[in-house]
Amino acid sequence: MTSKLSKKEQIHFLKRLSFLINAGISVKESIAALQAQTTASKKQIIFTSLFENISRGQYLYKSLEYFPTSFSPFTINLVKSGEENGLLHNSLVYIAQERKLFFV
């Protein structure tokens, strides 16, 4: 896929997703909410793909792998770890903080 999120957009996405998940909203519903709130076509492409993949039972980390220009292997591996150990919210917060730390 050719859509790419800027570093700022990545941070925003990760923070909002972590907030929704921490509030007890499923990953699928969280992605749907983010998708409904955006008008940017590149975000719509990414969010639609994520939603469709997750709806088919795919893990979030696997869905992120379709967008290597937006989500690094570091991000994908931490999301995978968070999904596997039940601490996805913590993983997303950590990734957002790390991305923000190195965002210049």
C-alpha cells in the first residue's frame, strides 16, 4: 500500500488508539471510530484497510505490516507483544512516547 502517515500523524493515531482501548473499546471499534473522524484520504485508506483486516480476524500488528512506510518493525513488534500479553494500551502509549521523543 502506498499511503503513509507522517510522524506527527503516527503519534496522534497511536495516542488516540491507546486512549480508546484503555476506555474498554475493542480494537475494531476503536479503528472504526478513528476512521469515522477523519477526512484525509490517506488516513481513510489506512483505517479502512486496518478495519477490514481486523474484521476478518487478523491481529492489529499483522494489519500494520501492510503499511511499512508508516509503521516500523519496532512499532509492529511492540504492538504484537502488547496484543499477545494483553497490554496493548501500554505498548501503544510507549510507542507514541518514543516516536514523540525522536520527533524533531
